[in-house]
Amino acid sequence: MELFAGEYDVIVIGGGHAGCEAALASSKMGYSTAMFATNLDNIAMLACNPSIGGTSKGHLVREVDAMGGQMGLNIDDTFIQIRMLNTGKGPAVHSLRAQADKHDYHRVMKRTLEAQPGLSIFQGEIVEIREKSGRIVGVVTALGDYYSCRAVVVATGVYLKSRIIIGEYSVNSGPNGFYPANSLSDNLRDLGFIMQRFKTGTPARVDGNTIDYDKMYVQPGDEEIIPFSFLHDSLTREQIPCWLTYTTEKTHDIIRANLHRAPMYSGEIEGIGARYCPSVEDKIVRFPDKKSHQIFIEPEGKHTNEMYPQGLSTSMPIDVQREMYRSVPGLENVNIMRPAYAIEYDCIDSKELKLSLESKSIEGLFFAGQINGSSGYEEAAGQGIIAGINAVQYIRNRDPVILDRSQGYIGVLIDDLVTKGTNEPYRMMTSRAEYRLLLRQDNADMRLTRIGYDVGLVDDKRYDWFMRKCERVENEINRLKNLILSPTQEVLDYLERKGSSAIKSGISLYELLKRPEIVYKDIEYLGGKQEELLRQDTEQVEVSIKYEGYINKQLRQAQQFKKMESRKIPRDIDYANISGIRLEARQKLSSVRPESLGQASRISGVSPADISVLMVYLEKRKREI
Amino acid sequence: MIFEETIAAIATPPGQGGIGIVRISGPEALEIAREVFVFPGNRTYPFKDRYLHYGKVRDSDNRIIDEVLLTYMKAPRSYTAEDVVEIHCHGGIISVNNILQEVIKRGARLALPGEFTKRAFLNGRIDLAQAEAVMDLVSAKTEKSARISANQIVGSLSEKIGTIRERLLALMAHIEVTIDYPEEDIDEPMIFSIRDGIGEIIGEIERLLRTAEEGKIIRQGIKVVIVGKTNVGKSSLLNALLRENRAIVTDIPGTTRDIIEDFINIRGIAVRIVDTAGIRETPDQIERIGIQRSRQNMDEADLVIMVIDSSEPLGCEDMEILEHIRDKKALILLNKIDKTPVLTRKDVVEELGGDIPVVNTSLTLGTGIDKVEDMIYTMFFKGEIEADHDVTVTNIRHQEALIRAQSQLQDLIEGLDTQMPLDIVSIDLRGALDALGSITGETVTDDLIDKIFSEFCLGK
């Protein structure tokens, strides 16, 4: 019995980090949206580590924020510790990472969703996605409700046919005891998607009262809090520390003695695990010479004693888990409250998607997050916001928003997934970004806020705030260009103190700031403090002046790159007819169906010569029409 | 104009011609010409559109390379519809190559196969009817050069480039891992050790480029490969050809013991002749490698000469070779006709099922050698066999990659000296790796991430 239960523009399946961003984006853009989660208690759940950000992931959060997303605001509201990583390195790789109160994180996000006009939240399992003549028409719930809609965003995370494995024990279950979604996986198969099976895992949660912190090293947060969201220039908050300890020889012995009981080695697990988040047994097998591994003990929140021991992810049986955890200094008497586990789940082959995250075969069907083979909350959120925006753009009959590799980590992430596919859970890394110096966390707003505004996701308040920032930054750069410093005794003394060579004639503050030993604080001293400038303004000014040479170099590279990206390949091209292209390349091109010559050139197995032939073919075609 | 890069290549067929032409096309063609060309008396004049200019080409140390004539064809009235400069120099291998290298050092990129024609088409100079031909040209040439570069992976220069790339990759992985995993207990690489390492690599690139310039690596001419099973008279053929024709270069050093390679001149055509190990099934490891090389040589050949003993019936080794050369330009010698022949031309043609030239010879008596030379000569002038540019081109491409990598590494050192952070100088490292990987189409990111995860223990 099927009941018509309602009609929405966009239906989002899943309430995780991708689902939340997608649902908020489409509803904020003015399109009625329904979000379905199998359990409303797992909305924005931090199922693994209680932290947001980190290298390149912090960049993703800033990008989501810059486009009008929620993740940055939500973590700013709920963090219990925050640190800027890599401050000893260049500005492109400074990365924010926060410890979240995972319960607050869920609660605050749920409240935000509930408060969003045009967005309805339902607890329910979607068992069928319905299409008609290749277009999305609706979804059906396990209870038989039918909802019609114009676009669907699938953001089911690790819930499709998921199975949890702890040593010899296994159970069909989603993370943390939430039940899995089995029917939708089959439905996707019926719709023609090829499913893959991936694996990930998480450490046990242990009772903080049974930890001896005296044997560990304290890891406090930063004294000066730099928030994620561009809307917050500074915040104050009492922070909670993390703790550092190490595995011992004994830990490794216990693991080695029990390897035959580890599902990864006994053949119990068939899913493909990521190199990016290995279990402790993986590390010990793959790097036998390493005598010790770091363990960070991270609090799960303010109102719980549960602690997350980062570095002790395992799928060993519970008795082995207890024994090995207790061989770590400080954990001698530890109580495991929730066991560590490995989880297997179904995901699609991301090569079946367009750069807009829409399916190549069904119009109006979008995918975001772990279902696409990625891993990580931030990667999920980055895809979620794009899928949400493009679901609306599809309904509006407008061009999708596609960020290219020189515009954002989100662009790198989606391009990698869609063009190359992945055979293990994909993690973002700064090393994946060719134009890293352009994709800094400090300039995500400069790169993306306008794009978010143009599609109607960034509201006037944020846009106005952004425009004023741009103006302040520009004025300050001009001021520094025009302010000439004379070699007075005072100036010469100051430079000497800073270990900077003396100036003979006048020099602009702009030029002076380019010296490696001079920082903006010195400029403030020499040229007067500008009271109206915010922390994020001066950061922007300093970075863009100091690294101007390298930034320009990357801009030139990016320009070259964009040229190839702008040469579009018509959708109806038939590669079988282009005889000059090698067979392997022809097959790859036919399966990926790249949208531009640039994207085509990144497909593995497509050579520069194939691209040459393709270029000539496209020109020929153009002239024939 | 669509293309920003300026490209250059040798426009004349390789060999013993009187004149060699280096063609440069693109926005910087004129600028490059100004840098390499000197007018008589060191005076400076503007280049005039569609005029011949007399002067000399010099290298970066101001040494004269050759006396030349230079034409400048202003865009769009040129073959590619871009600014084109052609430098006419003395023929032969040395001069054109040196000039091309100089041009590349000044910023031109080596043209890909068929690229001038491709540009001509994309810039609207050639009509549609010619487009198919362009694509065929590009793809045919490419198939071949892809095969050759793949084979050259075992060649000494690419091997060395491979080693350099591997070292740079390891260095970059070390830098990158400390960026992406700042909290792992991995020490950051020390600036001075990076500086030393890069300095060493720059020195090595320099040495490689010098050897390349001395011409030890560049070999040229039509590649003729002699094959056959053991004891059919392959070496006698080589000796006979060598006796008849003055060798230009003998015994290239560094070639493998089992492959003998010589340059000879057959009636004015430069021929690079290769004698291969006899092909037969063998358990002997060294011999097996030799045989594998023989097969590879056949794949790269412009012409294969197969020697068959006419006094024996066709064996399975013969059949295997015949199978291998089925789609190639080949010439078959029925040797030992002084003995009682059991094989005739007809047998062989039937076996191959196609039209293939067959010559009867007795190499020990010297019968038929003239005929063999005639055949090579005719096939060349009928255009049936074509001198292969690609080996040279592949070598120059390697050099170009080295030059580009070197300049990126010099930028890197400069960056270190101005105290740029490691993640920023790493941009130059990526550039150098990109340059070195461009030959074989290796991409930095995937290799880098593999390297990071194979060398360091990471992850939560």
C-alpha cells in the first residue's frame, strides 16, 4: 500500500554532514526541502573522532563556510579546544583543527535544521528512489509513504548494507548501534549503479575516570582562538586539553600474537580499507620497525567521561582490545565503554557522476559524501553543499556550480572523485592540490563567497560583511604601497633589532613587508596601527604581499589550466568515431565522459597525444556545424 | 591566437641533406630568434617579415654554433598562422640539434608530433578536408613515439631521469608528509640537507645535459634491424654491408654486448644498422634478455631485414619471426643459395601471405649484396621506409625535460635562500617533477601520495 505523503522540491536522504549541508543549502535558496534520516538522533553525528578540521580538512570547512554553509558556524559554537596547525610553515598550509563536543555538535546542528524555514525533517528509511524516463520523480519510505520531488540528494554515508566487525563477531549494523539501510543499496543497483564495498573503522571509547593522565603529555589548545567561520573574527572560550601517550613494545607484541584473530587478516573483511586511516594492527604489520606509535586521548565532550584514543582504531576481538589498550602508559586500568570496530558499507563508483555531483544516467539525482567513496566529515560537507546547490540549479534549469581545481579544495575533491574514481576511502590532503598557494584557508571567502551569493545561498548579511572586508584589505594594501619609510635613525634602529638590513633611501612599507624577517606587526609599528582592521584583514594583507611572487607564479599556472578547462566537450560526442585516439583512451573517455579537455587530460590512460587528436576533432566538428 | 607556448622542432628529414631547418612557432618565436641569432659584425637590425637574414647562431656562452639563414614570417601569414621563424643551417645531425637545443633553452617547447600542422588547423589555416590527415599524422606518429619512449625506459638516459625523479619524489614526500601530518612524530627535513640534495641533483642534470650535447646519446638515421634465427648469416650481412660502405660511426659505446649497432651510409642515406641476437628458445638467462631486446628492436625498426637459411625448411623460430614482422616494412633474404636450396621465394611469400620483397643471397660469396642495397635505396626514395625522427626527438624531449626541471630546481634554491617556507618551495619541486614526468606521462600527485603512504606510518 503506497500513500502519497507530500511534495517537495528537493529530498535529501541522510542527515550526516553531507545531508545537513545539502538540505540547508537547497532550503536557504528558497526550495522546499525534506531531509530523511533513519534516526533523528544521528543527525550530524561525529561517528568517529570528535574533531573537525585538520590539514586540508580545515580548508574544506572554511570553503563550506565561505559559500554560506553551516559546518564552520556549528563547530565554532561547539568546540571545546581549537588549534591552528602548521603555523611554522607557510600560510597555504596553516590549518585549523577543533575538538568538538560531539553531543553539542549534533544538538546545535539539529536545532539549526529545525529552525530553517522551508526545511522539514523526518525520521524514516528511504527504500526506493523513483525515476520516470530518466528523471527523478520521488522517493518511497519503508513505511510506504510516497513523496514526490524534483531532485534527490543521496547522502547515506556508511549506512548502506553496513556491517560491523569486532574480531570474530559481526552484525549487520550502522555505526554506534544505529540500524543499517539495506533496501536502498539494492534499489541503487536496480537503477544501474555499480556498488563497491569499502571499509573503515574507529577506536574504542574509554572511561576518562580510569585514565592516569599523569603518565601522559598534556596538549592544550591555542591561547589565541582563531575561529572557523569568516563571520567570527575572534572568540573566547574555556578549552579542554587532549593528552598524548604512546604504544609500547608490549602493545605490539599483543597485537602480533593475536593477528590471526584480526578480521582484516583472517579474511573476514572484504571491504577495501583506506591507507589514510589504518587500524593499529595495520600499522604494526606494515611498519614493523616502528617501535612506538602516538596515541592522542581526545575528550568526546563536556558532559561525558568518554574519551577517544586516536591511533588505536582496531577490529580485534574485545579481549585483545582490552589487553592492548591496557599496555599503553596511562591506560593500565582503562575501562572500555564502547568497543572499537571495523565497518563495511556499500558505496557507488564516483566515476558515474558529473562534476556537478549529478548522476550521469538519471537527471535530478545527486550524490554526496561517503556514498561517493570519500571519507571524513569535512569531505562530506564539501560535497553536500555542492550537491544541495546543484539540485536547486537543476530545478531552476541553470548551469550547475562547479568549482575547478584552482578555485577550491572542494573542486579538487570532486574532480578527483569524478575523474579518477577511488578504490579506497578518499581523504583530502594538501598534497593533492596543485594550486595550494591559491587555495589558502585565509582566502576561502575571497575565492568563494561571491559564488555562494550569486546562487542565492550566501545571505546579504554575510555578503555585506565580505564586501567590507575586501574594501578594507584593498585600502590597506594601497596604503602600504604609498607609504614610504625614510631611513631615520629610529627606523634604522628598529630594523637592526629585527635583524633586517638597513635601508639607504626611502622604501614603501609594501616592499619592506616582503622581507622574510619582517611581519605585519613590524609594519604596524613603523607605519601606525589601523584600528579598523580585523585579524582576518591583516592576515590577508600580509599573505598577499609577502608571497606575491609565488602567488603570481601559481596564478599563471592556474591560468594555463583554466584554458583547457574552458574548452568544453559536447555531451553527445561519440568517442568510438574518433579513430586517432588509442583504444584504451577511447574506452576511458567513453566511460568518464569528461566535460572539458582539461578534465579529459586528467583521466589515467589518456595521453597528451590523445588530447591533441581530440582537440583537432572538436575543431573539425565545430566547423562542420 | 589560441596557443601561448612557443614550439620548435627540426623541420627537415634527418640524414645527410645539405640543409637543415629548425622551425619555431608561437608568440615568443621572434624573441627567441633575437636571442640566438647574431647579424654580421654583431650589429642589431629588426627582422623583416618574409626576408632571408644572414648571420650566425650562438649559444648562451656566446660561442658560434653555425652560420645560418633566418626567415621570419609574421602572424598570421605563416604555416601555423602564428609568428614563425625558420633557421636554415648546415645539414647533418650536429648543427640542427645544437640549434634546436639552444632554442629550447631560450624557452621554446619541443613540438609534439604533428603539432605544427595541428596548430595550422586550429588557427584556421588548413581546411577541413585536411583535418583527418592531421589527426592520422598525430596519432600515427604518437603510436610510434609512445612505443619508443616506452622502450626507452630501459635506455640509459631515461633510466637516469627515472632515478632523479625518484629522488625528488622521496624528498617531496618527506616535505609533504610533515605538512599533511604535522602531529605525527616525523622530523621535518633540514633545510641544508634539502639544499645539498637539490644542489647535487642540479649537478647531475648538468652532467647529463653535457653528455647529451656531445651527441653521445643522439643517434640518427633510418633504423634497419637484422633478424633471423641463429647461424643464418646475420653477422655476415652486417659485415658485408660494413665492408661495402664506409662507416660513419662505429660501435657506439654503451650499447649492449648482444646488439651490435653501426652507422653506415648506403648511397647517401644515413642508416643505423642493428644486428640482433639470434632468436631461439633458450633457458639461458642472458641469451633470453638478448632475444627480448631483438624483439624490441624489431618493434622500433623502420625496416626489418630477415635472414633465412634457404638450405633448410622453415623452422618454428622462423615462423615466429615471420609472424612478428607481418605488419612491418620488411625485406627477406634467402641466404646460402650456394648450397642446395629447399626453400624458395614462393614458400616464404605463401607463408607470409602478402607482397614482400625477397632477395636471394650468398653472403659468404658476396652474391646479392648489391641487390639488398638497391632495395633499401628504392624503398627509401619511394617513401616506403621513412627515416624515423622519433628517436632523436625522444632524446631531445628528455633533454628539454631536464632543462625545465633544472630551472625549477634553481628557483627552489632561490626560494630556500630567501627563507621561503618549505610548503612554498615545494611548488618548484612539483614543477620539476612535472617536467620529468611529462615524458612518460607520470603524474605527480598519485605517485607522491603512494610514496608518502609507503614510506611513512600515518593515520589516526
